[in-house]
Amino acid sequence: MENNIYIPDLARITRIETVTPLEKIFDISFIEKEAQKKFNFMPGQFVELTVFGVGEAPFSITSNPNNKDKFQLCIRAVGSVSKATHVLKEGARVGIRGPFGKGTFPYKEAKGHNVLAIAGGLGLAPLMSFLTYVMDFRDQYKNLMIIYGAVNPTNILYKNEIAYWNSRDDVSVCVTVDNPDDKWTGEIGVCTKLIPRVDFKPDDTYTIVCGPPVMYKYVVVELEKKNFKEDKIFLSLERRMECGVGKCNHCHIGDKLACVDGPVFSLWDVRNLKEAI
Amino acid sequence: MLYKVIKKVDYKEFVSKLISDFEFIGPVKKDIATHDFVRINDFSKLDINYKRTTIAPAKKILFPSTEVLIQYEIGEDIKISSVYEAKEKILFGIDACDVNGLSFLDRFFSEDLIDEPYFSRRRKLTVIGIDRMPSKTNFSLSMGKEYAKDGFDLFLTDLKDRYFVRVGSEKGNGLLSKYAITSAAGDEDFKGYNKFMDTYRKSFKLKADVANLYDNFEQVYDDAQFWKKIAKDCYSCGSCCLVCPTCFCFNVKDDMELNLKKGNKIREWDSCMIPEYGLVAGSHNFRPTKENRLKQRYRCKIKTFADRFGSNSCVGCGRCIEACLAKINIAEDINSVKKEVSV
């Protein structure tokens, strides 16, 4: 193949699951076996997906990196490309470039420590890649706690996985919603309210956070009240990544680029990049 | 570096031969006030004595305002291919700070990953630079970019009856051997060259004090009042980016033909000064105000690449100062940063 960084590899959507009124999960496999074989990603990385004729947009990979024959994206229909994906049928062909991003979730560094995962809304999707990895090697990590906030019960993503985590005694899960319905018996309110309950030792805990831009400031305040360390808190930052390879500059945050240097940054980095959160 | 001399009487013939044998691009007078780098077929059209900067920077030859990155055909299979231009071109009459602008883009588009659409053109471009007196808004001396050490094949300096020629590449030397009558530069020629360069460096009127800027910039970065004042008149029009020889931001979009079978992935210049620049799906804008955007542009021009490449991306050509409808002046703003911190 030619050496053009803008040429995507062809891939096929093998399965589509409608998970909420807004989101669908897509299983994707490359058409060329070689492309599938060289597609090795780390939790936190993203791809640029082309819907031919519509455009290209960045999406976090949500599946387990140990799964080598396909990968997954969870897509909310909000922009032109994401809306176009929701019209696609199983078997449709798309273009994939990536995986991109040097800044990944600390799946290696966190081994031997507690893990706290905090997700808001669609922010759970990028964390799934990390969390499924941790579950594969569960005995290599200490305590695992997942805090997840959704707008309402129908918008809760990954219900099967949450039920599975709940069934295990080595994972603690707290799900909270802003707007409960009549049947809801769980927590109510934003996910930051649950952080004070975490009783992990700050020095021994890796925290990963993903959610809408507005969420980070409030989460960070709560984590700092508990003395969690800046270099052990990791945030996945969203920006407008047009090219994915550090050329188009749309995702600059201070002196860095979210697509190349991120999209996951430690809180230490975030503090020293201006206007990151 | 190899140094040669070409007599003025031989210069016209040299350039005329290049014009007839190559796709030759050089500065041409467009109207009373402006010059532009365009294709030239006749020596008389070439005007290297332009007083202001050319309206569009030479980057457009390597990085056009709109270009096709890849094309695809949707059928039984989807066929994707690159579209590369394959013509040898000569860019003539570009000044030192603009050569440095090109060198910046060369480095930028090859950092980590090679941008093939850019380099497919760059490999086939011969750059022949020429020294000229600084225009009123040029502050490249302050940015350390008034002199081009490399990034050209030939660089000419006018010594009245002859040109002093710095030969930057084998390709440049080949052109001289084939098309020009030259002699090796001697002591007298170097003396003349030094005299020119001294006068040239003394001719810069606009100065920007960049000492300590790297740290001072961070000190004022969060000062909302300061940036409100600086960006007060900004129209968020993006002119500064369009004329900048080192601005490289672009959008990528798909463009289908009407038969819906063939499509192109194209890129077009974008500007960080335009409100939509930081907008993501879901209507969140990461740079909602003009102050946000202007200070981020300045960061990119006078800070970010000091870290990444060891020298700033701004070459001080002064085009943005000429182009700005609101008379925003980056050199004066650099000076204001220091003043603000020193008060």
C-alpha cells in the first residue's frame, strides 16, 4: 500500500447493537487479514472512522485490547459522521485509520494498586477498553471501584457488563442517575457525590476519569479533597481531532496535541497545559 | 556551503532559461499594492523588487488552500488511492524569512509521520531565494529568522553589478552548471556580501523583544484583562492565518461526486481564529471567545514550537500585521507581554 497517512484501511461492520435511544455499539473487523493483524491498540486510544461520502471522525475504542479479531466502537448520534453510522447496516464497509494516541490509560502502571474508574454518560465507553482489560487480569490489581453517572435509567450503557460486575465480589460498582424513573432504586445525583465514599489509600490508587468536558473540574476537586495524587489521576480529554496524526492542529491543548500526546493525560499534565479542563 | 558569483549581465539569461525549461513561479505585481507568487512565462513579468510581502505566502505551492488527499471509488470493492502531483517546479524570488517559513513546514510535515501530499510536491520543488530589504512590518530580525541558513537550493544576494550566490544543494549547483555562467566567490565578493548584510540588518524598523518571552507568556496567559485588551478589535476573520507562511491548520472533509460512486477526501486551510475551530459534536466549544483564540494562536506562533522544534514558528514576515483589518500587531503584542509583566 502507498505510504499516505490519510488512507484508511477498509473494514466491515459485523454486528450492530442498539444500546440506548442515542447510542449503538458497532463490532468492526478489517477486510484485509494483514490490517487486522497489525491493529494492536492500548486502552484509551482512538481511531478515525470514515463513512464514505460523509466524512471522518474520531472515536475511542471501547473493546478489550486482548480481543484480536475485531474491535468495538460505541457511537452516540450527535454529529454528521456519527449520525451517518447509525444509518449503516451490518455488513457495511467503513474506513479505519489508527489506532492513535500515545497517552493511554495506565493499565500497566496500575498493576499492584487500587483502581478507581469514574465515568459520566458516554464517558463509560472509552473506559470499557481499560476495565475489560483489568477484568482479564483481575488478580494483578488490588481493589476495583467503578463510579458511573448517567442522565436517566434508559441512558445507562453496558447494562450486561454492569450486572456482571455486580455479580462479582471483587468489583464494587456505584451507578447514579440525574433523573430517576419510578422503577429506579439506585443512587440519584451526579457522580461526584459518590467520590467521598471511596476509602482507597491515595498513594496506592490509580484513578481514571472520562466524561463530558464540564465534569472534570468537579471530579478533580473531590479527588483532591481525598489527597489523590496528581500523577496517578488520568483524564481522557475530548477535542476536535480532524487528522489524528498531529498535523491539523485542531486538538491542541496548550503546547500539546490531544491526538498525539493524549487523549489520556495525567492530572499533572492537565494542570500544566492551559485551559485543558 | 558553496559560494559563487553570477554577473548581472548573465543573470537575465540564466533566469530566462529557467523560465523556458521549468514551471517557474515567482513574485508578480498584481495591483498597486500587492504582489503574489504565480506562474511566470516571461522574464519581464518577474518583479523581485516588491516592497511589501507577497499577499499569499509561498506555502500555497506545497500546501494548497484546498487539495485532494485521497480519492475513492465505491463499487463491488472500494478502491482508495492517493493523488500526487508530479511536476518539477522552481520557486524563485522568495526572501529569507519566507525560506525559513518553508523550512518550518518541511519539518512540521515530516515530524513523526511524513505527510506525503506535502512532500510529493516538496521533493520536486527547487527553491531559489533572494535577499531583499525588509518591509515596514517585517520583524524577522527579532525572531532570528532574517537569514536563511538552509532550506533553499540557491540563494542570491544583490551586490549591484553581480549576485552573490549561496549554493545549498547539488540540485542548485546542477542548475548553475547547466544554465549560468558563474565564477567562484572571492574575498571582494564576501566583503560586498558582508556590507549588504550589515545594511540589511540595520534596516529593520519593527522590533519585538522576545527575550524572556517564553516564561513571560505563561505569566500573562491567565490574565483575562490583558487578553481582552489585546483581542478587543479582533473580528475572528482568520486573515492572519491565511496569510501566515507557517500556519498549517486544516479541515478534512469528504466530497462525493453526483453519481455517488466516486469521492474525494479533501483538506482545506482552517484558522484557529474562527469560532467553529474548537467546536465539537454536541455543541461544546473549547475556544468560545476571541481572547481564547487569539492567545492560543500566539501560543502556537511564539511558544509551542520553541519546545517542540527549538525555535518559534513565527518567522516575523509581518503579513498578519498587513492583513489584519483590526490592526492587531503581533510584534507590538509581544512587547506588551513584557511590559505587562515588568509593570
